[in-house]
Amino acid sequence: MFNTKIDDFSIEAIAESGQCFRIVPSENGGYSVNAFGHVVDIKKEADGSFTFSCDEKEYLDIWKDYFDLENDYEKYRSIALKDDEYLNRAISFGSGIRILNQDPWEMLISFIISQRKSVPAIRTSVERLSAMYGEEISGGYHAFPEPEALLRSDTEGLRSCGLGYRVEYIQNAAEAVCSGSLDIEGMKRLSTQELIEKLMELKGVGIKVASCVALFGFHRLDTVPVDVWMKRVIDTVYGGSLPEEYAPYAGVLQQYMFNYARINKVGI
């Protein structure tokens, strides 16, 4: 067990922010996180500190970077215009949200799965896929499947995970990565626009999925995924486009906007 004080961090807000599908409530009142072949339970204590069910080395090697704890989110929030009442309300409401440093491959498949699915349904499909094709970690937990495992999968097995028409897209993505036509490591060196264009070469990957992968898998903080909630915010609050001043960290700011809109039903 490792206990530490963390400023500007809410595991609950992050779990509900729509950027991850393997952070779920645990029996001890905290949250269970499954990432990079490791599972950790995180619980907020009465004194405001957080207890991680791992040693300090694992926390420093994996979870500190995963939760982006080295970056100062006050810097990102500081570009919010003072007269932007909506964003400032959203920032206060969503205190503790951070953009996770997640595995790009996992994000690619997860957001392909996410199309026309609710968050609970996405989580169910991701867990079924991991249980069937991912390596067992411990205690019944499984890592997210590697591309090679999904390339060896059969259509019926994938369909049993509730993937429907997305099976073809997932098989195509696995083949692209395994053949080298989609070089995930090399894509980290691309500009954001080049990255999104490269992702959209894949069958079944449109601008929304590509933008989600760019932001949540490649940590491109200038990227704004536009779903139904963000479209309502952009159209209703901002007259069709976000202020140019927000461009460098628009992806961070949109998380506050999205979270606030979804929970408070803005635009309905």
C-alpha cells in the first residue's frame, strides 16, 4: 500500500469523464484501475489523501504518469476567458479531472467499440474482449488484448463480445498494426492533424473516434472530440466555434465542458 497527497485530482470525476472504460467502483469504496497490465485500487481517505494498493515504485513507474500528475492543470485552466461563464462554471464543477496517459492501441479499439454504445455497454464489451483475448494478470483480471491476439481471433469470438458490425473494423485495425502499415510508435512523431488523418485511413474510424484516440491515447491536448454533448455546447454556448484562445489546451477544457454538459443536461 502506498498513501500520498495529490492536489487537483478526483478519481471519481476521471472515472465518469468518458475518456476511460477500465476505471470502475471497487468494493472498498474506491476505484479499481486496469491499465498497462497492472491493476490498482485507489481510495480517497478521510484526510483527503489517496491510498494505492501498490508499492511506491509501481506508483512512480506507472500510475503517476498514467494520471498525468506531473502536469499543472491550473496552467491549462488559466486560459479560460474571465467572461466565459459556462467554462468557469464547468471548471469549478469538474475539479480534479485530468487527461490520462493511456495506451494508444487500447484507445483505438475502445473508441471503435464506443460507436453508438452507452458507456456501460462499452465497458462490458471491453471486459469481454479482454477476458477472451488478453493475458491474465491476477485475481481474474485480464490485460487489454495485444494486436497479435486480436489478429488471431475469429469473427464468432469477437461477436460474442457484443461488438456487432465493429468486428470488421477491429480485425482491420489489428491487421494494420501487425503488418506495420499503422505504426503506433511512429505516429507519436506526427503533428496532430497528420495523426488524425492517419487514424482516419482505418476502416470505421471517423473524425470523432480519431479525435478521441488523439486526445486520450496520444495526449494531444489541442484536440477536441465532438460528440452530441460537445456539439450542443459549441452551438448553444459558443455560437458554433470555441474561442481561438483555447486552441493550445482545447482538449483539456472540453473535458470540463463535456462533463458539465452531460451531467447537467446543458442544451436540452
